[in-house]
Amino acid sequence: MSLPTNSPMTRVPDDYCPPGSARHFTLGEGPDAGKTLFYYDVTVGEGTPRTTVLMVHGNPECSYTYRHVRDHLIASGTPCRIVAMDHIGFGRSDQASFEMVDMHHAANLKQLVAHLDLRDITLLVHDWGGGIGIGALIDSPERVTHLVVMNSTVFPMPAQGFVYTNYPYPMLPWYRTADLVPAHLWGAVSAYVVSHAVPQGLPRFTAGIAGMVARYYSGRLTRDMDTPESVWCAQFGTRINALSSQRNVRHTPYWGHGYRYTVPGLGTQDTGPFYRHIQSRIGAAWGPKGQDIGVAGYFGGWDACGKDEVVAQWHAALPQMAARTHRYPDVGHFVEEYTGVEIAEGVRALLG
């Protein structure tokens, strides 16, 4: 399909989005004003949708990471509306023009939510999608009725166990990859990381990365665009998209604590106030003393965002998640790539 964006991903798999569901939204405010955001919007089942399932992706992925959840919801016939976007610099949306982090994407998503006037939202968030999705909606909490969290956090990352300065390997922690991998190879690395998120030793991991890089140099990785790895790679076909994605990786040691960096022309960027606002509001807005929304959690255990201490933070803020927390010790960070059917069934359970 042809889209009015300058995304480097000129072709996509046939199942990138449901037929006829592709949409585009021009951002009207902020540093990305004038850029085009890709999203898809599809209604499932007969009658009035019971909820709008809003799927918010993280990094280095795009809306395609929710294909298993989406397809199972569609097959189930559950009356719902499904909306999923590609953030600027990802997927089929316009390229980034600066190195963006979650607070920038949250501001863009907030505009899309207002444009579509989304209500009765079942919010699905993964990875940086937690800060993006929750950050976009925390000041209009009445729009949200359910929250599904997948290997994400909006709280200060606890120091115990896995953190992104020792995960997945003390000799090769995730935050270092942004400095070690040149921008033109970032797509190949992303292709392996997203699609092979299971516990593995360093030799297997480095061999897998090397194989993916070889596929990239041969042209096989993105020539046919018929695999998920092709999608993760192709979206970083421009240097600025790769650099913007890598900025999120540099952010990981400070996840939930606040992170400062400088953007030419925009000055100092500081995520500290963004996080503190979410942290001060989330329990009061959506916890038992607030709206008491339905909450579920899906956590791959081979990951810093899936460790006990992070899950405990979610339970402290939103105690209703405890009864619907699902743990997968043999899955890594990209839990939705492996448990999409279970997550979709979890959404249906939240709807009663």
C-alpha cells in the first residue's frame, strides 16, 4: 500500500494492518507539527463496540508488534474498535527530525486521541509505550476503562537484579548497544532483538546478530518484506530514524528516574517532570480509590521490566492488577511476540 509519508519503509507485509483500515493524521502542534502519523482503525463484530483497544508500541518496534493480539481479537468477533499507531520515526509514519523519547511521542499520541475523541479505551502498552500511552492519557483518565501492561514501567527502575546496564549480559548490556552499533546497522540488530526475545547465552546472541547483519548486507533481509524481521529493520532505513531509536536505548539506565539530553534547536530535554507527573497521578486516577479500572499485566521474566521488583511497583500503584498478572519466565522483553493470543484473551476477560 502507498502512504503519504516519507517513511523509509516503502513496502510492508500484507498483514501489516487489516484491509481498508489504514489512516493518516497530520500533527498540528509541537516540534512534529506538520508531520504525518500512520495509524489503523478497524471495528470488529456486530453492534456498538464495547471498547476501543488502543495499542501503543515501544522501541525498536512499531504497530506490527501487536499483530497477534489484533488478529485474535478480530477472529474472536469481540465487538470492539482497534486503533494502533506508528510513532514518528517508526513504521509507516513520517521520519523523525530529532532524537525523540517517550514524552515527545506521548504529546503526539495525545493529539491523535483528541482528534479521534477516543473513549472507553482499553489501553495496551509495551516497553516505552507505557510512558507514551499513560503519559498521553493521564490528564484525561476518564477516557480509559482498562489497562494492559506488557514489560513496561513508568516507575523508577529498581536497582536489584536485571537493569539495562547489565541486561542481557554484563559484558554487553543493552544501553551500550547504541554506542557500539553504527546507525546503518541498527535495523539489523533490531530485527534480531525483537524477533528472538528468549533466554540465550552471549555466543548464541552474537551469532544471531551476525547472521542478521549478513542478511542485511546481502539484501535478503528487506528485499521481500515478508517477515517481521524485515519490518523491524526497514523502518530504520534512514539515519535519523536509527539515531532516534538509539536515543531510547541511551535512556534505559534512567528509566522512570528522569533523563536529560540536548537537541539542537530545541535545547535541553528532561523526562524527569514527565515521569514524576505520571507517578503522582496513576494510582489516584486509576487505582481502587479512583476509577478502579480493570488492569492486567503480562511480563516476560528474562528482562529488567519483567522482574519481581517492577511488577511489585505496578501492584502497589494499581492493586487490581495482582489478580490478573501473568508471568513467562522463558520469554524476554518482547512478550507480545510470543503470548499474543493470551493477551487478546486477557483483553476479552477484562471486558467480561
